[in-house]
Amino acid sequence: LTGSIDFALNFPPHSAPLMSVPRLLHTSWLWPISTCRPHPQILSVPIPSFSTMLKLDNRFACFEFIHHTSSEWGRGFGFIHHTSLEWGRGFGFIHHTTSEWGRGFGFIHHTSSEWGKGFGFTHHTSSEWGRGFGFLHHTSSEWGRGFGFIHHTGSEWGRGFGFIHHTSLEWGRGFGFIHHTSSEWGRGFGFIHHTGSEWGRGFGYIHHTSSEWGRGFGFIHHTSSEWGRGFGFIHHTSSEWGRGFGFIHHTSSTMLAPMSHPFMYFIQTLQHIYIRGDLVGGAWHV
């Protein structure tokens, strides 16, 4: 692996105009990245353990500082993330997705997807379960979420963003200093989050949960849940598809995200203690 991996995705036709945005940003980052040259041919590349195929066409996709994936429930963490996958997640400056349950974490997020999530300055969505994280959030969706200066929603399962949030709601979410909830799919973003709920999420200094699909974003995250996620200094999980972004990540999960740079391989090796994997078709097969 001496450079980045070039491949392209077969995006839906209505998402084609979005592809012009990152072309302006393909300059040079800290490490060399590909120029994302258009591929004239169409090629399907099967990836073991994935339920999908990468398709090369006349559009571009890169994976380094730029992450593109057609995998199901794929996640991107970088400057630019474009994906047409289901439950795709983007963490960067620009995120555009037509996927179901798409999530964006950056300055601009526009999505028509179901369960779309936006984390940035502007979020507008008509999707179901839309989420906004930024200065403006307007949504008519069900289960809308707002995080920022302005939140307007008539949706069911609203979410609060403040200093104290207590809720026994199902799927309730709190973003503040104190969050306690016994709800299903409860989420906390603050200093203290304790929950025994299913799909509980914590974003703060302390997060302990035995829930399914638990997520932690902070200094300490321990979870035995399925699909656990950690974003912080310590992440331990025995869950499937667990993801960690921090100094320490241990997981026995499957289908780790692909990587393309030697530095990423080095970091993956440092984190790699209980994981046995090899690079197959551009994806970690565990």
C-alpha cells in the first residue's frame, strides 16, 4: 500500500449534482491523496463478507482523507464523505447522502434519506427521523432532533439540547450536562450519561451501558452491546461492527472499514490485538 485506493461508486442519478462539490476540495492534505480521476469503465468488484459490491463508473471515489464506500452501514470519517449506502454515516466537512439512515457530521449536510442526521451549521431535511446538529434545524419529520441555536419541530420523539435533560421517553435523546433516561434508544451527550436502554448512546466523560447498539463518545466507553461505537480515548467492545475512534480500540467485530494508506495500516496494527484480519479487496475481512 503505497498510496490511496481509487474506486468509484454507482450513485443514484439524482445525487449526481452533488458530486461537483468535492472536486473543488481535492487539492492536497497532510498525506498525498489520489486525484480522484474519473473512471471511464464500469467494473463490479465483489468484497468478501460484504453484502454489496463496489462499482466503478465515470464518477469518482477515494478513501483516505476522503472515504467512499458502497458497503451497507458503512461509515466515513474524514473531510469528504459521499455514499449511497444504507445507514451510511459521514463525519467531515461535507456530507451528502441519499442513503437510508444517512448521517452527516460536518459543516453542510443535506439529505433526503430516512433517518437522516446532520451535524453542522446548516441542516434541512424532510426525511423521517431527521436530525440536525448546528445553527439551524428545521424539520417536519417524525422523531426530529435539533441541536443548536434554533430548533423547530412538530415531530414525535423530540430531543432536548440543554443543561438538564430527563426523559422516560422511548428513543429520547439529551444533549447537556446531565442526562438520565430509562428509555429505549436513549442518547446522552454531556458529562454524565447512564442508561440501561436499548441502543443507548453516550457522548461525554462517562458512559456505561449494557444496551444493544450502545454508543459512547468521550473518555471512557465500555459496552458489551451489539454494534457498539466508541469515539474517545478508550473503547472496548465485543460487539459486532463496533467502531472506535480514539487512542485505544479493541473489538472482535466484523467488517471493519477499509483503509488505504500505510499510516492507517500502521495505526490499525497498533490497535490490532484481538483482531485477526487481512486486506481483501480493499476491505478488512475479520
